[in-house]
Amino acid sequence: MKKNTSIVITLVILIGLGAAAVTAGLRVENPRLYDLSGKKSLSLQELSVELKNKKIVLVGEHHNNTRHHINQLEVIRVLHESGAKVAVGMEMFRSDSQKYLDRWVAGDIPEKEFEKIYYANWNYNWPLYAPILRYARNNKIPVLGLNVSRKITSQVARSGFESLSDEQRGKLKDVACRVDKVYMDFIKRAYGAHGHWKMNFTYFCEAQLVWDNIMAINSIDYIRRNPGRIVVVVAGNGHVWKGGIPTQLENRSFPAYAVILPEIPGVVEKDTVSLRDTDYIFLE
């Protein structure tokens, strides 16, 4: 059990593209973004006109960076206040926790009780995500659990996708470590970041792709059931990067999405990324 938990925690950390400092008490009013297509800076209010034409808006994060979560909340807020029907899809919750998320939004679960459910799904501190979840609750915005069971992720990282039974695979089809060079380079960096060279790389890659696939599938399934909604996907940069979830959306003929990554000096800047990576960058 300890070994399995260690694998899951490692994947969560690596997929987040590393640690970032937590900035407490920060409020960003209508943050600025950089549009890689138009090569210009614009306000979130201006961008919201374009985002309302999308079905899925993916907003990345370093998991422990408060500024990133505030920006995610602002995307949700601006779309909601513009009159769009929004849902929030979260990497942080498994799909088998959906009944608890529905009860949370309905106001049927006290916050202290819901915190326990949150920690049963995710390892990062509750205050990082609480503002997003409280805003959803206060405004009756659906919250979706997009992720898959930890047991499945651990098993794939340890023994590969082929080790899963038909029941375990569920909605997943064939998952194999076949990605473009840019995303493969990212996975290799993540794989080596903490010296886990003894872990089978192909299995590690498949575990990453299991997450990308299932979050794409669950987002599309929700849109098909609720065609009037826009799903704002809150997930780590490694998933939101166009080689991650967006590629799986494209593979399923679902192009109506936009990608927003936070600016990260030396990693995500207007001069270091292109439209192959993201559509927009939040400016610090």
C-alpha cells in the first residue's frame, strides 16, 4: 500500500511540473493575458467573449501556487457573470466521488465534512482550492470529478495499461505511450526529475496518458449530456499543455476548446512557447 501511494504522489508532483511558492492573500482583479495567435496582451474580460464560443476551457496550474488558482477562479467568475452556463471540471476529484460533489454544490454537506472527501481525493492543502469550490457552491455551478481511481493509476505505473481488466478499463480504450516529440520530452523530464529511473518508463508514460484520456473522456461526456454548458477544466500544467488533454480531445474529434497556461519564468513565457503548447498565457 505504501508503495502504491508513493507512486501516485510522485505522479501528482511531476505532472504539476514542479513546486512553486504559495502566495497567500493575493487577489487579482481581471488579470492580463497574452494571446499567442494575435500576439497581443488583453484582459480576461476581453478574452471572455472568445471563451464563450468554446465548449471546454482548460486552465493550468502549479498545484501549490495560490496565484494560479485565483486566476482559474477568475476565469470561472468572468464566464459565469457574463451569463454563460459554466461547469467546473477538476483533476483533483475522481469520478466516483461525483455524488459528493453534487451534494456539496447543493449545500447538503458541511464544509468540514467535505474537506475529508477532498483529502480522500487529493493531497494538496484545502485552502488552495477552497475558493473555487466555495464559489461553485454559492453560485450552484456544477463541479465534475474528472479523474480515475488511484488504484488504476498505480497499477498502470507499476505494470502497464495491459495489466488492467476490462472492468478496470471502463471508458478507456487502448492507452499506449504514443505522443508527439514535444510532449514526449515533457514526460521524459518528469520521469527523470526525481531520479525514478528504476520505474519502467513506458508504464510511467501510460499512467500519464491514462489521466489525460479519462479527463478528456469525462469532459466530453458531460458536454454531450449538457450541450449548453462550458466546462472549465482545472488541472496541472502537464495535463493542460496541448500535448495532454487537448490532444485526447482532438483524437475524439472535439476541437472546441481553449488552453490557458500560467506564465512561469523560463518555462512558460510568450517567447518560449507557441500555439503548439497553449492558446493564452496568464501574465504575472
